Amino acid sequence: MAPHADRDMEVTGVTDTTAVAVPDPVVSKTVKHPIFTVDDVFPHRQENASALKTGVAAFSSADLFKSKGAFRKPKAKRFDHRISIESAARQPSSLKGAMKYFRPDMISLCGGLPSSDYFPFESMSVKVPSAPHFSEPATRETGNTLTSGKHDINNGTSQFDLSVALNYGQSMGPPQLMRWITEHTEIVHDPKYSDWDICMTSGSTSALEVALRLFCNRGDYLITEEYSFSSAMETARPMGLHLLGISMDERGMLPSALDEVLSNWDVNARKAPKPFVMYTVPTGQNPTASTQDTERRKEIYAIAEKHDLYILEDEPYYFLQMDPYIPGHTHTVPTPFFPPTTVPQFLSALIPSFLSLDTSGRVLRLDSFSKILAPGSRCGWVTGPTQIIERFIRNNEVSSQTPSGFSEIALYKLLEENWGHKGFLEWLMFIRAEYTRRRDVIVNACERYLPTEVASWTPPRAGMFHWIEVDLMKHPKYHKGINQEEFLAIEEQVFLAGVERGVLLARGSWFRAERGSDKALFMRTTFAAASEEKIQEGIERMGRALRSEFGLEQTDSATNGVTNGITTNGHGAVELVNDRQPAANEQAGARSHSIRCLNAPFSARIETMKLYAASVREQVPRQAAIQTRLFTRTSKPTWRNRITQRATRVR
């Protein structure tokens, strides 16, 4: 029988060499301490080598791996009054708790941990990218093959092996990955209180279910955006929770609307206590793709402090924050991928998380490898104050216990032994660039193919979704006073029109928090998986479906019906296209002119506008208006953003 491995090994060197540039040091209790950086990982591990326990079912905690500076910060508040009846009743696992008495020289006849002799897996190999060769073809050519054996720890070749990963473990996760996640959390978020902890999860959907059980009782209200992640709502409703949807704009949840609802909460009318749990996806929100900027997050956090809310911050798309959309332009991703910025610049450009803003411990952050590595890994983690994480672990002990050992060993090999923190952050820059390119493809396709008489949108700033509003009032079956049943019938008709033409979209009503309260018609698209050609073809099919459904003339989709104005030639230069079509405004005797400045320098656009204005003066003196849309293609205002930029009026 193979012995349980429990050797504490010396830490080998890692490739992290770049320090993160930070502002002034954080000050806590008059003691200054620098923020933990990528450059600090190796020396910190050398000083704390004994903290890593490598045996089967070894206990772990973020406190074992935090930097010294983390302990100099204030402690979080207590939230005993927010713990649910169910969670408060949970007791620690007797068997898992007994492992704290285990020593290397002890014979364990206590826990029912099978011998690894009977694991039919002697080794496991994975081939993974090596920075900067992240693309799939490059990985096939130059990728590293990493192998994990059953007894690597005893053989002295690794700190994690199959004998440990495939056995039972503590519900917070194995120390080998807990160390890496703790370091990552300090590097990226630098929590502002000292007693934060981490627990690994089987993905964010599972983590949300545990979090709702931890805080909520049947009959409670759960605050969320007016359009929210459908799986989150489908998790909450069977638990007896009511959903309270808060109005949104393109920057996410509206703080004023949130404050108004909470300030005027009527317990008798609502027949429920004032809500205190808020679920939000702040970055690249699913389904609307809205992203809360720093100011918006601070405003929401201030309201949470005012009303004693607890925030569930679900952030699967946090690292997919994109460069601004430029009409007509598609970002490129070089191969091999040499990041356009350094790791410090990448981190400093990220919008601060709620976790990084939290000073009282009222944020539970849900992270996942699903959108940034692989959804099938079913592996993630939550971060929050020790009091909340302890309750979270109690639930894990009697449910999922730990993520899959196969996932854990594969992630350890990739993150710890192949990339290190610097390589992982460079990978995040790579997929950020890839999703930026895909975002450009779908928005450009919308500008080209969708009928802007009825469709409008705001280009996503993060994530993998594109939210399109369809003008309900222009549908042939719309009438004043339309009821919910009639609305859903129109929405279904639009949806099926796409299905008939071979494109599948997601209906907006599927994401409505308060069912039966729809006031506008939306369709959610995604640019995550389909090829560039399929994305364009799918949007073209959607355009044909909308034109047919709304009784619009089928135009030349290659130009979206625009045959005049200003376009760009193949070299990005601006060209003036003569307009020979009479305008609708016959009383003014004006002609209709539109300027399409797609990919030209600003100076070229200005010069072209001057030339165009001169031509208009010759034809229709003092009567033609030039309207430019440099940041939105739609002929009607985009969703929640009713601003149209008017360049000049010809006099």
C-alpha cells in the first residue's frame, strides 16, 4: 500500500519577474506596506515554505499564504444578522475536522480515504500553450506536455500528484491551488481588510446556489439587474426567493433606482422584509453586456453601506474588458502574441472590482475558470470575510465537497508549473484581445446587415454578449395598451423568424428578473464560439428576418441600403459618394446626406466634411444638415443612450 504523502518540499523557482506598478502604499494603522505584486511571489514563498502541506486531505486557508502586509489591515465587520436559518444550523464535518490532528508519524485508521493503490490512473498528461505562443496552431507546434504521476510528491518531482488530487480533500480546496489563488487575489484585488479567506468551488453556478442558501430564507427578495443571468434566476426561484429587478442603463444597474426602492420599501405591501442581498454581474453583464465603471461601482457600494446590503459579485468576464469599439475597424491579434502592454499596465487598466473597493466585508466575489480557461473544468473560487467563507465551507462539506481532482491537477500543472502568475496574466491579455476582435466582427456585421429603422445597440465593452433592442412599436401587430401575452407573441414571432432563416438568438424575456413586466423587445447574441464567417452570416440572416417581420424592403445587405454619403476605400482613405436620392423632407427642398466615417483619421473626416458641406451649399443653400455618427451606427438612439452627435449645420 502506498503511504499517504505528507512531505513539505522546498519551493522551486517560478518565472514571475515583473513587478506591478502601484500607487501610494496602502496605509493601515499608521503602518505602510506595499501592495503584493507578481515580483513578490518567489521571495514570499521562500520565507514561508513550511506553510504548504502536501498530504492527502491537508487543511488549508488563505491565511497560510497571504503577504505580511495583508495582516496589518483592519478586520471586516460581522454579519451574524445576515446568516440564513439553514446556514446557521450547519455544524462542521466531524470526519474532516479530525484531520487537524494528523501528523506524518501517525497511523490513520479514522477516515475512509481509499488507498491510491486502487486508483486505476498511473499518470496523466496535458499539452498546454507556452507564452507567448497561445494560439491553437502554435500550441500544437510548440506547446509543453506536462505529466502528473501517482507518486510525484514522494519521488520529489512535484508538490501535487494523482494520489492526493484524486482522493478526498478538505472542502476549501487543496493547499497547492489555494496558495496560487491567494497570491492571485492579492495581486489583482488587494482586499482592504485583513481577515479575508478563499474557498474553491465547482464553478460559479454552484457557488451562487451555496451563497443564496447561506444568506436567504424562503420568501426573501433578491436584488438584481432588471435583466439578469437566466441560470441565476432559475436557481433562486425554486428556493422561494422573489426577484427584484433594478433599472439599468449602458453602465449597468442604476444607483438612484436602487436607493429609491430600498428607501421606500413597504414591508406590509410587499409582504416581505427589506431585501439585503444583491446579485450582480458588474463586467460584461449577461445578458445586456453592460459594464459598471469605477464611479458606478463606488455609488452602488455606498448604497450597500447605507442600506446594509450584501453584494454577491459574480465576475466570469472580469478579465475580458475590451478596447473601445471603433466603427468599421477590426482589432488584430498577432501570432505569436506579444502583449501590447506590460502586466502592470494591464492590471492598472482594469476597472476595480467590488472586492477591491470593499472595506467592511460585505462582498462575496465569485470567480471561475469557465470563461477564461475551460467551462468543463467546473472549478472556481469565492473570496470574502472569514466568517462568510467558514459558513460556505460548511455547505461544501455536505454537497460538492471539492472540485474534480482531474481538474485540480490539470490546473495546477498549467498555472503553477507552466505559466506562473505572469504567464497566466499574459494569457488573459491574449483572450481579451481575441474577444475584442470577435466583438468588432459582430458589431460591424450589425452595422452592415441589420435594419437600423428597427434595431439599435450599444457596442459591448466587455464579456461575450451583444444586446440588441428591436423597436416593438414598429411591429405590424403592435398597438397602444399591448398586454404581456401580446408582447410575448410578438417576441416569439420575431424569434421564430430568425429560426426559420437558420439563426438562433436568445429572447430578452428569458432574462427578465420580474416576469411579466417586459416593456421593450430585446435579443441577445453572442460572439463567443462561432467563426468570424458564421457570425457575419448569422447577423445577415437576422437582418433578413427583421426586415421580413417588420415589413421593410429587402435591401442590398452588403451596404445596408446606404448608397450615399462618405465611405472608406480599401486603404482606409475617405471617399465622397454623390447622393442622387431626393430627401423625404420635400418642404425644405433638402437632400439627405449621411456621413459614414468608418476607419479614417479624424483629420481626414473633418476635411471630407468640409468638402461635403461645400457641395451641399452649391445644391441647396442654407437648408441641408450634416449629421455624423462617429460612435453609433443606428438611425435611432441606442438602448439607454439617447445621445446623437450632430456635427454642424450648414448656413
